[in-house]
Amino acid sequence: MNTIVKNEVMLPEFVSQLIRIAKSEGMNNDSNDIEKFGKYVAELQTQIIALEKQIEAMNKSLENLQDEKIKDAQETMINESKNKVSNLKLYGKKCSSTLKSLLMTFRLKGSNAFKTALKATKFDSLVKEGAKLYHSASETFKTSAERTKLLSKELGGVRHSAANVVAVLAGKDITEAPKHIDNDKGLLHLIEKGFTGLSQKCDKLGSRADNLSDEIGYRYMKISAEQKDILSSEGYKEFSQSDDGNYIIKYPAEEKNNIIKIVNNQNNTMKNVR
């Protein structure tokens, strides 16, 4: 059902089929994009499961909190976290559907339609969309961790002060610190660690997406006629003329460094000639 590819990432069979089809059609750069994007989606799905398990563990701690005001505040924050993970889950399904649609296009409409659809698929844009979701979720989790830490600190401060107990517990007529404070403080510490872990996971996913969006898809660069001739001799073929009489080259994102190197070498050669 699954195929193992390099780096020990498990790809669904439909992704492996897409890679084989793209290669058979001579679309090697696109097949590389499919593979990288497929790994990214598989990793996302794995991480979503980890995020959901973390929230489930936090929910168990929440159930044992005895202070109702603090419990309500934590429940709101955890529900916000669930919504963020739900958005990531929907995004993951969108990414999978995009890949499945490409395979369906090949099966129903044939090779030419597949090539057109694949060229039109903006994998880098999809990854950038994910990066925004990850960074947004990370900020929400980070804020929740800070708020939870503050609540825990306030509880710790009321242990020896009935006045502080009254302030924290919404003016209840209490003459001594409730016995459940130590227990609630410990539970809040666990929930804080949970939020921090969620934030760190999303930070890593966001960084991964930022880097990947720069590696896949196509890029464009304005070049001179001389640079076009040199790049053509290096095997690049996708050029269009710009309004100012120069040219625009379309190239795979992963070849950015090679393009820049060739262009810079040509610029240096021209300077030496002059």
C-alpha cells in the first residue's frame, strides 16, 4: 500500500504513481516536486496525529482542575488550539486532494491533460499557505503557554495570602488558601508544557514549509540576449521575451543557484572584456 522512498518517509501509493508517471513523461523536475511535496504532506499528517494526542493529554489535565474560573479560561485556550489543528487537518486534506486530482486527470483525460494540470499546479504556493497556518498556530500556542504560566504563578502566590486568594478566585470569601491550589498548579504546569510543545512542533513545521517553498515550483528571472544564449547552451529552454527587449527565463526553483552562477559568470566575463 505504501512505498518507501529516501529519508525513510512513507509515501501513499498514489503519490508514488504520480512520480512514476511524471518521469515516464520526461517531466523529471516536476516528479522531484511531487516527491518533495508528497513527503511534506505525509509528514504533516504524521505531525497532526502528534498534535491531536498532545491536546488529548492536556484535556485530561483540564478535567482534573478544580478552580472553575481557571478551568474555563484553560478550556477556551484548548478549544482555540483544537481549531488551529483542525485548520491544519483541512489543509492537509486539500494538499492530498490536489495530488489525487492529478492522478485522476491522467487516468480520465490522458497524458496531455496531465502535463497541463501538473504545470498549472503551484506546489510552492500550497506550501506557503501551510507555512502561514503553522506560524499562526505556533503564535496561538505560545500565547496560551504564557497565559497558563501566569495563572500558575498567581496560584503559587496565593498559598500564603488569603487576600490574594480572594483576588484570584473572583472575590470568594476565603480565609485560607484552598487545599486544591497545589494540585491545580501542577496541572497547569503540565498544560503549559503541552502548549509549549505544540508551539515548538508548529515552529519546526513552519520552518520546514518556508524552506520547501523555496525549493519547489518554478522561478523567473530577467536576462539579456547574451545570457539567454549561454543558458540555452546549458540546456535551458523556457524563455519568453520581455517588454524591454530582454528575456525572461522560467526555471525549476531547485536550480536557482546554478542559474545565478551562470549569469554571474557571464556578467564577470563581460566586465573583463570591457
